[in-house]
Amino acid sequence: MHESMISRETWKYECLGCLHEWQEEFEVGRSSDGHGGDVVVYSRMGQRCISPWAELFCPRCGGYDVKTLPTGWAEVAVLPRHRYAELEMIFRLRRLHAY
């Protein structure tokens, strides 16, 4: 018996032609294939579908120049302004191989 897991993922999309943004929710089934590989199956509204980043087109303008933003992209925390100096110092130290 193979272990499997089902989760929900919300993918965000942005058309680079008309700047339209939208999102779609997918059920994602993950399992092992018994040979050391992983199997991932996507479904939307109960029907199997292709992966969220394949064959995309904009529902507004019909263009195919669409950028995909996976789950968690928008939830990334923004660094407070007072921490920029600290972050800049860390980057400088890393460039000098001192951190």
C-alpha cells in the first residue's frame, strides 16, 4: 500500500498582456509510485486536470503570456523598513565571506 496525501492549493495568475489577475483552487494528490518517484495528480471541481502551470491563457484577453504564482507567493511577509539596514549589512558581510 502506498502512502498518499491530498491537499488544497490556491494558484494565482497574472496576464502580462492586460495585467488581469485571478486565482484558482486545486486539490493536489501526492503519492509514491513504488519505484522511488513521486506522483502528483491535480483536480479542479472534482475533475482531473493538467498541472496549474501548463497551457495557460488569460480569461479576459485570451493571451498566452501568463505568469504563475504558486501557493504562498502572496503570503510572504514584507520586511519592515527599519530592518533594511540590518539586511544590507548581512549581505555585505556575506559578500566578504565574513558571515
